[in-house]
Amino acid sequence: MESEYWLSFAVAQSPGSVALHRFESGAQPVVLGSVLFSSGSRHASELIPAAGRLMGEAGISRVSRVIVSDGPGSFTGLRVGFSSAKALAMAWNATIETVHSAEPRVWGWIKKQPEFKGPKQIGVLTRMTPRKGVVSLFACETERVLFQKDLMVENDRLESVEKETLLIRDEGNPSPNLYALQAADLGTYLLQSQTRKSLPQIEDWIRAQPTYYADDHFRA
């Protein structure tokens, strides 16, 4: 079987990243390369050039799938990710795949914990404003991650949440549970994702919208 190539965008948080995977049937996706953006404010200007460099190094001119995180996360970052994915998918007649932004962070964190044993509830914090964030809850086992729900949480409630669940954070703090979203994880864990949505047709792309949480609850 001929190899497939997948391009992944993780721009729901800062810093953003882009990754290129090669996939062959019956095997795990292989990361061919990834680029971390220097600044969250430069997602729009760095995303496509970074993807072009990765594809040039791999000697390919198109991919069969474009994978993008669909929130929760930065309003601007998610819009950049979705608009770029739609444009490239149209140019290459590729399938768009969306994944909840927190799920790859759970898989990435678990794989770095050799002693991890489930079942365990894991929460993933995505900072939305200096005072508030979204905690995404997952029921986790060693080889299974099941999304439960998103909770909008103010800073003064995080301590109580952390008493009830293991909390993975997206920012520096005294806790060792720090794991930010990475584009390489989007492709690596796509096939086992429980939140994966495939959008093969242009009609599906047009209707697709990320989860911003950009309402009155998240005004700074």
C-alpha cells in the first residue's frame, strides 16, 4: 500500500506547532518532522510556511489528511487553524480531521508516565483568560481515553477541582503535570481518538466550527 501523508495543526494554544506524519496501513503513524512557532501571535504568518518546509524536506507536494485541533482554545488561533485546514484541503482534495484540543494532551501525558495505571479521571486545563479556563474531563485507562465534558472554571475553583481529579495544565506552576498541546500528538493518536471527526466533503468543511467558549463567561 502506498504511504499516506498527514499534516497536523495545533494552534488552539500558544506556542502553536505543525507536524507531518507518514502512515501505512497496519502501522502507527510516524512523525517525519514538526515545527514549534516562536510566538502565539504569529500563528497566521508562520503556519503555512512551516508546513511548506516540512513537506519540502519530505519531498512531497500534497497530503491526504489535514488534522486540526477544534477547541477549546484561543479564538484567533482556532480561526487560523480551521481556515488554513479548509484552504489546503480544498487545494489537495484532502480530508479534514478534527480532534478535541485536550485529548492529545492526555495521550501525550500518559505515554510519558510509565507507572500510569487506570482507571483514573484526568482533567486538562486550557487557559482562556488570566482569570478563567476550561477543564476538560476524561475517563482514562492505559489504552483508552474517553471524553466526558468541559467545565468553565474560575481560578479560585481550580484547587477544588484538583482535589477530585489529576489536572494537566498548560502553564508553568508548582504541579509537575504540565503538558501543552503539540501537533505531533494530533497525528500520532488520531486513530485511537474518541473525539475524532472526519470531514471528507466540502459541505462538511463549511459547517465545521471550532469550540471557542468566547462568550460572556470568558471576558477578562
